Amino acid sequence: MKRADVKTKHGEGMHFDTHVIANPANTHEWIILFKKEAGRSYFLVNDNEEIESFGHLDELIRELRELGIKSAEVHF
């Protein structure tokens, strides 16, 4: 899900269970997973539909705040 879509849906009152997980392709990076009801889940992606990854958790937390996300669960 692209940033603009996350902001729009969050602004419309849709809430996600937000998870921060290690990137399976590079365990030194982190990715964001949004889970919705009915088992649907989405990764945060860029405009090219590529999964966004973050090398540092502080960058990722800043991104979550900019998206309006108030809480997230971190999985090691």
C-alpha cells in the first residue's frame, strides 16, 4: 500500500494492525506490514510498488508518525 493510500484510509477512520518486521531478504533492514480484518495484509510500498525497507528503526518510526500511525508491534 502506498503512503498516500495509507494516509487517506487512516484519515477516513480505517485502522490497521501495524507490524514492524525484519526484511526476509535482508535481516538488517525493517519493513512495515499493515493488517486489516478478514486476513488481508499490505506492505508499505513506494510509487514503483516496491516494498519500502528501513535500515534504522528511528527512520521507520518517523515514517509511521508521518503516516498518522499511533502504535505498532515489533517482531524480531
